[in-house]
Amino acid sequence: MPRLSHEHPASVPVPIPDRVAALIGSTVPMPVLQAEFDAVSAVREVLRFRGPLCAEDQQDREQALATLARANKVLAKYDPRLVVTPKAVAR
């Protein structure tokens, strides 16, 4: 029987208890935590726009993409595995 890894599509993510998440978060610099929050927010904003966009929606989407790029630059500098993509946030 094959062992499941975190890479395997059939594996199920295990929730991290709040205390453990707080301990992990306390070891990460504040600018990196802020960048992660900004990146996830920007991806959700980008995914909100669908179909033909009016000029105002297109500007909002481009602003969100710029925010995502800035946040990912900070995240990649700290650890390239932290980069946030729309696929990672979409559900």
C-alpha cells in the first residue's frame, strides 16, 4: 500500500491547532506575515472578477494583481515556498 505524502492528491490537509499556529507565527517576521495576509486578500480580490470587465473593474483587478506581486516578492525573499497563487487560495 503506497504511503500518502502532502504532495499526493488524495491526502487531506490536517488543521493546525491555534496554539501551534501562534507558535509558528511568532517565529516569522511581521513583514512576512503581513505579506502573506496581503497576498491571500489580493488573490481573493482577483478571483472575484469574472467575464468581461468594465474599465473600473479592470483597474481594481490590476491593483489587486500589483498587490499580489508586491506581497509575493516579500514572501519569496523569505522563503520561495511561501509564494501565494490563485490556485492555492481558490476553493
